[in-house]
Amino acid sequence: MPYFDAASSAPLHPVARQALLASLDEGWADPARLYREGRRARLLLDAAREAAADAVGCRADELVFTPSGTRAVHSGIAGALAGRRRAGRHLIVSSVEHSSVLHAAEAHEADGGTVTRMPVARTGAVDPAAYAAALREDTALACLQSANHEVGTEQPVAEVAGACRAAGVPLLVDAAQSLAWGPVAGGWSLLTAGAHKWGGPSGVGLLAVRKGTRFAPQRPVDERESGRAAGFENIPAIVAAAASLRAVRAEAAQEAARLRELTERIRARVPALVPDVEVVGDPVRRLPGIVTFSCLYVDGETLLHELDRAGFSVSSGSSCTSDTLTPSHVLRAMGVLSEGNVRVSLPFGAVEADVERFLEVLPGAVAGVREKLGAPTPTPAPAPATGPVPASGPAPASGPLPATASGAEGEGAPDALVLDALGKLCPLPVIELAKVIGEVPVGGTVRVLADDEAARLDIPAWCEMRGQRYVGEEPAAKGTAFVVRRTR
């Protein structure tokens, strides 16, 4: 069964398995002890630290091992903020960071700090100039992932790091998704990662804090890992994590070229095989093994089950999956279609035949889900408009309509059709909109009443895909009224 969810957790690398088994006999003792068994354990721990530091691009005494990548993020952010408390309590994060970063930002706000969440373009990348402009005198820390875990977009870390260095602000980089492919460029100050992302065992993270970075460990500390990660080190797992990181790095150049060709094949062929699909993420500056697309008129959970029955393990950032009723914060920040979202993340060693079979299975799976939901027959997308394209982003927040949405386009317009989609979850509001748009005269409007959070993202995305005009939002007695003008 092809496993296409390596961005969540990569299969255990053979080298990691070998190193784990071998070190179980030698690495069980306390590395802080001076007797023979302790010295053996210490040698294994020191060798693993040297190997991991070499892969990260830092000194061995700048790197500590933590119980997970999430713990590394939380410890890194808390320690850096505490170390620079005199400078201020302002934190900058991007709006597409991993949830561990965003949760740490929320905790900082709850404690009285301030947070700036940087928007991203439709590709998922921040604007380095805008990021630099957000730096303030009281900024204590800035955070930016090296590459996005859901869409694979690589961030301009080197440019942002340069701006942070000029402003005297440390930059923490979450390198969980990219570290297997190479060191992170730029003058970052702190870096975090988790071993299960590159084929190491779960339960091992790493935190690098470069010399000269003010850092004050939080929570009770002990003598282990420079006081930055309390508790007894899991030496066999640490050894396996370092060994697998070294192994995947040795294969990285060859695998990157091979997996990039396979994901390019998916990016190019899925829109041709499946109507009404939006491929998301930067088409060029992206990780080799990740490709993400969203299918209009599709229930994400049902689609994932269909693909699972066909033998494919994939992930989704859709709002209609069992673990969430709201769209992925990444897709929301990008302002792209969230319904029917599929993330394919190929592991090292993924084979061409499995990708080809996935491309054979996908059209039937999507068509079957659409048929069950009573979705309209797909139609060719309109030709792209000529001229400059406005910047994309999330739908406007609820509130008064802009000037273009008043008068004839508002609630009182005689030609306005009201579609009641209250109580209906993604993708039903969009499906119902597609069914009734033909009843609206060209130039007329339809007000979609919906209380599903995904509608705020998916209705504007539907308008862009179908060549209709999204006017904006209006307050309603229940839910929100999303106003759409028919243009064709």
C-alpha cells in the first residue's frame, strides 16, 4: 500500500532501525556517570550530537536534543522571549507556521505579550520586505518556517534572516520539513526540527541556539542538555535520529531530483484528469516531495476514505475531515480553495509505478464523491482574465460591504436571489451555489446564507475558479450572507 503522507511522519529509515537496535545494548546507561557503561553512553550521545550539528550547520555545543519537535519549538520560543524580555515582548510569526509555533504565540499573548501574524501570498510565502517592515524596537523574536508542511512552499528565510540581523532581532526557524534536504541558509539564531519527519524515530527533537543569542530556559531545568531539555536522554533513539539524518542527507540530491519529477507529474496531470481542481503552493520554490491540490464539490473526508480503500495513504487540510470543522489555517491564510483538499507527500524511495496508479485512481474517486453529493456536472474553467491580477488573500472579514457591494448589489437589490445554506457543511454551500447560479441573470446577484466557517474561504475561491465575481459579506440574522454577482 503506497504511503504518501511523509510530511506527517516519514517511514523509519533502514539506517535508523539498525542504529536503534545496535545502540540498545550500549546506550542504556546514564551518560552523566563516570563508570564504563556511562562513558559508553556518553560517547554515543556525543557522536550523535556531532553528526546532527554537522547536518544543521552549527556547533555541537549549540545543539540539544528534546523529547519532540514540538517541545523544541515551545522551549525555543519561550527561552528566546525570556532571554530578550528587556528588549520588549513583541513576537512575529507567519500565518502559515506549524500549529506548535502558533500555539506558543497564543500562550505569549495570554501572558501579556503582543504578536504580529504576517500574511502570505496565494503561493503561501511571506513577503520579505513586509516582514522586515514589521520588525520593531520592542520585537524580541521572529519566527519563520523554512518550508510549509501542508503545501511545500519554501520561505525566503535568508532574506528575512538578513533583515532580522540588521534589526538585532533573533530569528527562530522551524526546519522540520526541510532539514532532510539540506541545511537552512541564512543567519538564523535558533532552529528546531523533529526526527520523525526525516525517517528517524518519534520522540526525538532538536533545538539549536547559536552562540550570542540571549536565551533563558523556562520551566524547571536540570543539568542535562545544557539545562535546555530536562530529563534522561533517550540515547538509542537519539543515535538512530542522527544516523538517519546523515543517511537521508547522503541521498538527498538524487532523491530530490527524482521526487521533484514525480510531483511535477502530479501537478501537471491532476488538473487535466480531474475537472475543477486548484493546485496550490508555489510551483517553483517548493520542497521536492510535496504536492497539494483541492477538488471543487468534494467532501474531503469521503475522498480520503475512497483513496484509502484504493490503497493510498494521503492527508488533507480540508475543512470537511473528521478531525476539524474549519479549514486548515494554512489554506485559509493563502486564500485558496479548501474543500476536497489532498496533500501528497512522497517518502524517500517512492516509486514511479505507485504515482502512476494514483493518477489512474484519482479521477474515479473524485467523480464518485461528486456523484454521491449531487454536485453539478463539471464545466471547463473560463479563460484567465488579461491584465494585472490583484493580490490574492483570504476573504474579507464580516462587516459592512465595500462601496462596490452597496446599492444594487446589496440585500435590497430586486434581482437578488437568496440561497439558504444554513446548517450545511463544506462542500454543500458551494454545490448549492453552483446549482442556482444559472437562475440569476447576468449582472444579478445571489446571497448565500451560510454558517459553515469554510464558506468564507470556499465561496470566493469558487468565484475565482468559475469566473464569477465575489462581492463580499453582509451580516445576516443567522450566519453570514456571501454576495456573488453573476458575470457570465
